[in-house]
Amino acid sequence: MPRERRYYLYMLTSSSRRALYTGVSGNIYNRKDEHLASDDSTFVGRYRAFRLVYIEVFEDIRNAIDREKEIKGWTRAKKEALVRSINPQWKDLSAAWGKQFKPQNQPQGPSCKPGAQDDRDKK
């Protein structure tokens, strides 16, 4: 059975909300990291638009690209209304990524010290 692909339309903004960037990606996690590493030669880097404020998920890349083109043709006010419809406070939707995988309580014992190895490291 083939693996189901997902494509993401996303919007990024700067902390001042001055810049609003719309893009599409097949891997939103890697794409967000790429944006964070971008320099002033890119729109996102120049305006420091790193806050992920909107996401839509698609199964077909063509639908995601069509939606991106549609939104890019909108006025700024209409784009802002779209973001507010799911994210009224314009919070960074990626802020919690990875946190759910961290252990709640750190284990105690000699094998838990930095640099110590346990049986899992010997595989």
C-alpha cells in the first residue's frame, strides 16, 4: 500500500506582523528549519518572517499550489482575516513541535549523566 503524502500550504509572519509570506511544502518541518536558516538574500530572512501562523493540509500537490496562488492574489486584509479565523492571537503554531516527545521526568542514575553510555548505545 503506497504511503499517503501530505502537502502543506503555510503562512509565516514576522514578530511585528509587517511581512506575510505564503508557501507550499511537502515537509513543513524541514521547510520551517530551512526558513530559520535563511539569510537576508531571501524574503523570509530579510523580514525575519519565522512565525508559522497558518497551515492547510492537502493530499494533492496541485491543489496546494492552486490554493497558494489564490491566497497570493488576495489583499493583505483578506490574508489577515484568514489567519485570524484559525489563529486569532497569531501564535507560532510550530512553537510546540518536538516538545511532546521530550520525557516529562529525567531518569536518574549513572547512565543518565552526559557522556555516559548504556546498553542502547552499544547496538
